[in-house]
Amino acid sequence: MKKIVVGSRGSKLAVTQTNWLIERLAAAHPDIAFELKIITTKGDRNQHQALDAIGDKGLFTAELEAELLSGEIQMAVHSMKDMPSALPEGLCLTVPPMREDPADVLVTPHGAASLDDLPEGAVIGSGSKRRVFQLKALRPDLQTVGIRGNIDTRIRKLFDEHLDGIVLAAAGMRRLNVYDAADYHLVPLLPPAFVPAPAQGILAVEIREDNAEVKALMAAISDETARVQMAAERSFLTALDGDCHLPIGAYCEAAGDAITLYGLYGDEAGTRLVKGSAAGRAADAERLGAQLAEQLRKALEQPESEVEK
Ligand SMILES: NCc1[nH]cc(CCC(=O)O)c1CC(=O)O
């Protein structure tokens, strides 16, 4: 029986979503054995350092990419939103499988029904500039504290550190089956009002460019809408040369062939944050991303631009 080795980081989320993908591939290709291989990355070994402090690109991907290039694994699975915008020579992404929930979600111990229900001066845990600056634009009285660790750790810190809330990706919570729980409450922060990270909820399947065989295997479980959304959102990110030091968000709404891309861009200090949108056709997804990026880059340079409410 032919064997395909699928590489993944060892975090609970990474393993869960890689197994999700393997199950789908195995169902579509019963004659092939798909095998999980866990690979530790530099990002996994530096759990307690702030991401900003480590800060190099490919923190969670470099070791997997080395094993793709050497042929030890044939596929590497990541969260698309953690993928650097440029891939190493010789590697590419396949068309992705169906997208999970793209929204962010505020997790609270109080049972707040909306952001407005949070107490005055509430303390929210998040280390993401995109999340923090958007929250403060909506509720300027909110305080924020940095928080790191995997999803379970962050949920534990919500209680241990007596926070009023944390912001997580709905996708990760749903994949780990912790979206519904008795001891906390959820306030979905829905796009386009609250803009998620580019490609949040989409899985990246990275392969060698010359491996037509695995590319063809992925075709059986690929999703055209996710492909178009990924093209538009990632093109926006790439055009802004985005890294995690800047607040950058993008969400592409797709209704058949008609797409609308929503973007968020700001400066490092969060003193300026601009939002905008551009509409077009699915075939123009990449061009739309680059065009919206240019529009927002210019808007941010205008002295009168300010934090949007
Ligand atoms: N930054 C970590 C990370 N990378 C991917 C996800 C969730 C899954 C996804 O967005 O696809 C998360 C957790 C989070 O942001 O809450």
C-alpha cells in the first residue's frame, strides 16, 4: 500500500486539524495509507517568550519545510494564518479544504451578551494588535494584557488571572470541540465588523511544487470558495508585507462569483487604524487584495485618518 507522510506540529490544535485532514484524505483515497508525523518547531520550544520578541518568519514552519524538501514528509499541515507570505523555493500550497468558522470570539466568564455588556475598564487578554486595536476602537475604556500559549492554556488563564475576557479564533475552538462549554460564554466578533486575520480558519497544505501526485490527491477534498478567499486575503497581507508587528486583518465574502474583500490596516502603536472594502469577481481575487492594500496604505498616510469606530 502506498504511504504518504503528513507532517504537523505537535500542539493539540495542530494534531487535531492534521488528523481531520488525514481522515478526509483517507476517505477519498482508501488505497493510500496517510501517516501523521509530529515535528517540533522553534516556535514550540519558545512557548513563554512573547511572539514579538522572537519575531522571525517561519517560526512554526521552517522545520516542516526542511522535511518536505528532503522528502521525509510529502505534506505539511499548518493554520494558514500562521504561514509567512513567502514560501521557500520549491514549495507551494495546494488548494485548501473547506474553511472552518473565520470569526474571532470573545470568551468571558460573565455571560456578557455583547461587547457593550462588559464592565467599565474590563481587562481583556490578547497579544494580537489586530484584536486589541479593534477592541479598543469599539470600547476605548477596555484594558488589555498580553497572553500566550495554546488554546487550553489561554482559557485557563481567563480564570487564573481573573480576566474579563480573552479573544480566540472560533476555528480553533470548534476544531478542539471547546466552542460549547458550561463555565464560559462566547460573544462572536463577526466579520466584516470585526476583521479576522487573513485566512483565519483555513488550513494550509504545503507540498513540493514538483509533487503532482499529492497535488492531485488534495483535489478530491479541495474547496473553491476557500481557495478564492485565501487568494484575496493572502494577497492583501503580502502586498502590505505583513508581519505580526502590525495590525492587519482581511476577510473575503463570496457569493458565487461575486466577492467583497474587507481589510484592516494600522500602525504599530495603534494610534491609526483604517478599514475599507473592494468588490469584484472571484477570478480577480489576487488583484483585489493588492488593490485594497494600496488603498489602505494610502489612507493610513493621510494625516486626517484616525481610528474608525
Ligand atoms: N495564532 C495561533 C493560532 N493559529 C491558528 C489558530 C486558530 C485556527 C485558525 O485560525 O485557523 C490560532 C489560535 C487563535 O488565534 O485563537
